[in-house]
Amino acid sequence: MNAKNDIFSGTVAAGPAKGLRGEIKVPGDKSISHRSVFFGAIAGGTTEVEGFLEGEDNLSTVNAFKKMGVEVETLGGQKVRVRGSGAAGLKEPDDVIDAGNSGTTTRLLTGLLSAQPFFSVITGDASLRKRPMKRVVEPLSMMGASVAGRKNNSLLPIAISGKKLKGISYNTPVASAQLKSAILLAGLYADGETTVTEPEKSRDHTERMLRLFGAEIKVVRNSVSVRSTKGLIGCKIKIPGDISSAAFFMVGAMITRDSELLIKDVGVNPTRTGIIDILRKMGGSVSTLNEREVSGEPVADILVRTSRLKGIEISGSDLLPAIDEFPVICVAAAFAEGTTTISGAAELRVKESDRVAVMAGSLKAVGVKNTEKEDGIIIEGTAGDIPGGRVASHGDHRIAMSMAIAALRSKKSVEIEGAGSVEVSFPGFFGLLDGVKAS
């Protein structure tokens, strides 16, 4: 093994590689996995899910619905069966729902539970209790929801007293799939029509999956509308590989010498392929092969080769469809020729960690010059390998994996504290990475 695990401290020493070669599959899409349980739980009949990501965040969603009386079976082999309770079948939980580290679980549940005829409380870990909730609470309150939380209803824990809701037309202040999805879930139960309009289109997995379950949904450019429905019907769902997980291997293959890596069955939803667009602008060799549609989602195989990357300017509109890939984009920039400037990333200061500040500090710790900005970062690409060093993940799975990719071009190694955080979204990441390292 090229990565040495310290089970007591959760530290991984990730080392260099001569290249990445072979063929791999990455775990199922995290966002789609969440939604398969949400919609399966409130549908009639049974929903069979293949490719479910059994990471900690998605299991938080599973456990939340189990507390509300929904039978969710994890069958092994990334398969899950959800026996739907129907639109009105959720039961009042007899304890607080713990969402762990999952912002998706929290925000989508807030929308759904606002319309249920019972009382519920949601909390999470220390990181999640610092993340903003007010932008979800405000539109739900406009619909008639009763939600109370810390700091003027802006932080967890939150208490929800379900009410009869009314449909609204709401313009979101930012493009956010979690915010949009929370309002649409509430809208499934509200009187009249509920419309959400975003300044730019965020990822659209909710809209696609609602159609799969038989909901009446209307999409016009950046606006999505739903009406009250009691008729969601359980179905079979095959979840593609998560492009956010594939991104680490894409960048890893580009920055290491003599690499050629095929990543099979990856979701290439156009609201998520910003990482491909950005890497191509940087000069990256990336091709999508065998394109098809599976369970309402575009899927392809991704072929990546060693590339001579160059620094570019990345704006907020470029970054939106690659927002989760910011940390690994920073790694690509670190090994590009010239300077990369990333703007429009202020939203990332309130993710699992302050990703702008943490990536700036992590890159400096391993020898990459950069300047932190209020809404982004300026990275000076290095002409060769980095010295290596020691970094902390700050409990953020994407920081840990990104720094393991940076370590592929280190002279010695990069020690990553808190590397166990990768279990949130990518169980088995380090083993898979070791398996494609050229000997």
C-alpha cells in the first residue's frame, strides 16, 4: 500500500505516483442517493435503488426516515429498498433527528417536515450546527411553515411544527439545489402552485427524479413549478457514479506523468459537468464516451490522460456547476503553468469547512504559493513537484481527498490529519487510489 493509515489519529500519509492507469468505477452519486430515499419514502409502493452511496451523509438520510416509520433496507452491493409510506404516511419521530454532517439531509428534511402534521426536531454535528439555515427557513415561513431555531431561526437545532402550507412564487437569492429542493418538497403538499426561480440554474436532480416518480413538474429556463400531489409512485432507480468523486481521479491522472485512466458509468448531468469544462479550458485531456441516459440522468465513461495544464481565470458562473469540485480544481491549478484566479466562491466559506481558507492554508503547507481573496483564491502554478508536508482536513472530506491528489506530485508525502472524513462521500477512496498507481 502507498497510503499508510494510522487508525488512532485518523492520519493518512499519501505519497507520490509515477502515474494513474487502468479502469475504475466511483461510488454512486451522493445527491441522487439522498433524493432516491426522500422520494421513495413518500411514494406509494416500493422503490428499488441500485448504486446507492452508503456514505455517512446518505446514511443520515436513511436513519432519519427510519425514525419516521419508513422501512429502508440496505441490501449490500450498493442496493437499497425503500417501502414507501405514501404522501401522508410519515410518523412523528419519537426523538431528535440527527443529520450528522449532512446539509442536504437537513435542508431537504426541513422542507418536507414543514408540511407534515406533527412536531419534529433536527440537529447535527458541530460543523453542521454552524451552517446557515435561514435562507431555507424564510421561504418556508412565507408558505406558512412554523420553524424555530437558534440565532433567530438561522442555526440548528431547529424545531418544526408541521402546518398546512400554501404555494408561493419565490426568487432565490443564490443558485442552490438544496434550497430549491426544500421548497419543492414543501410544494408537493402545499395548496396551489409553488414556483422557484434561481438567478442561475443549479443542479436539477430533484426535478429529474420527481418526473421519474410521476410528479407534475414544469421547468422553464431557471424556474421550476410543482403542484400538490398525492400520487408519487415507487420505481426502480440506477444511480450513476458521482462526478464529484470522479473529479479527484480526473485531476490525478492529468497532473501525473504517463497516465491514462478510464472512469466508467459517471453521471454527466449538464448542471454538474463544470469540472469537465474547467479542466478542458486548462488544457486537460478528457473525453466522454458511451453517452446514454439511465433513470432520467445522462451517463458516460470518462477517459483522462496526462495533460499540460495552464492557469486560467474561473468566474462564479464557471464555478457554479463545479461548486463541490473547488478543492480539487485548486490542486489542478497548483500544477498548471502560470496563475489561476478563482472568483465567486464566497458560498464555500460556509460548507463543511471554510473551503477557501482551508485550501489556501493547505496549499501553502505543501509548498504552493497562493493568495486568499474574499470570494476566492489566486494560485501560482508550480513548475515541478511539491515538497510535501502536513495538513488538516478540518473534518472536510473533499479537502482530505484533494490533498491526497496533490500528494501524487510530492517529493516525499503529504500527511493528512482527519482523513477518516472521506467516509462521508467516498468509502474506500484511498484503496482505490492506491490500486491505480503505476508501479
